[in-house]
Amino acid sequence: MKKLFLTVATAAALSLGAIHLATADDTSASSYNSNAAEAEKIIEQQLDQIAKDPSTAADKLFVLEAAKGNMKEAVLAQQVMSKVKNQEVKQLAQQINQDHNKAQEQLRQVAESLNIKLPQALPQAEQKMIQIIVSLPADELEKHYVAGMHADHARDIAKYRFVEQSAKNDQVKQYAQKTLPVLEQHHQQVMQAAQAIGLPTGQEAVPAGAKIPAGR
């Protein structure tokens, strides 16, 4: 009888635990969906506002895109650094997380001066992509992350260089000027991390006399 009581009590405890976990998951999912939906709503509203004034649209679009980029880099890096094993990759993620959070705070002041409201979370599609990436096995995650950071920072450096020269708003120009050296430093760290895990960096020496395939 005592054994039966323990079995029933254990089953009840497990059931209550399952209910608690299910409730927590539901709450987390609800919060996740709410934040993502709110982010998408804010971005849509800001795009509508930006479209009304073509003379300032380029600078404002850059600010909105840069905000999304900072959030994505920081959120992904924060999750990556707790999962990867290679120290070069871990240090890279730590630096990117720190610097892009700082850059986001500086950008927020620029956005306020331009009357732009920045989203507090990433849109749902971006959040789901991050979830998929960080679910990869550690060694595969390291390679995927470093390769992605290599491409992202090469693109961002080109964009920030352009804005540094072409922005009409002084605060936008100054933000691009101040952030560009940080992005270039990240790119160098990405190259070091790529070498550490055996990924090509695009700067490997081409043997003398070697022919470069057409289209390169």
C-alpha cells in the first residue's frame, strides 16, 4: 500500500511538473511572439514615416537598418559564446556582443534626434534564424557563425564607408565614422577566428602563374 502511495504521489508530482513546464513554455512563446510582432509593427510604422520625406530617407533608412544589425549581432553573439568551444570564436562573440550593444546605445540617441522609434526586439524571422543557428552542433556552429560574421562585416564596412561620405545628417555621419573602426577590428578578429578553425579567409596567397577562373 505504501509503495502504491509513493507511485501515485510520484506520478502526480511529475504531472504537476509537466503542467508547470508547459505553462512556462506557453508563456515564453507568447512573450516571444508578442515581442516579434511589436518589432514588426514598429518597423512598418517607421518605414511609412520615412517614405514621406525622400530628402531624409537615406539617412533614416540607414539608422533603422543599423539598429536591426546591432541587435542581431548582439543577440546571436550572446547565445553563440555560451555554446562554442573554440576560444578564438568565443572571444570573437564576446567582443561583438559588447561592441554592438554599445553601438546600439549610441545609435539610439541619433534615432531620437531624427524622430525614429527603434524596435526593442528582432522580427520573428530573424529570431527564428538565430534559434536555428544556435541549435547546430558546436563545431558546425563555430564554422557557420564565423563564415556569417565574415560576410556580414565585409558588407557592413562597405555600407558604413559609404554613409561616412554621403550622409546628409551630421549625427548619422559621425555615428558611421565612429563605428567603422570597430567593424574593421571585428573583421580582423573574424579572420583570426577563421584561421583558428580552418576556414578560408579569402586572403590566401595565389601561387605564381596560377590562373584565376573567369568570373572571379
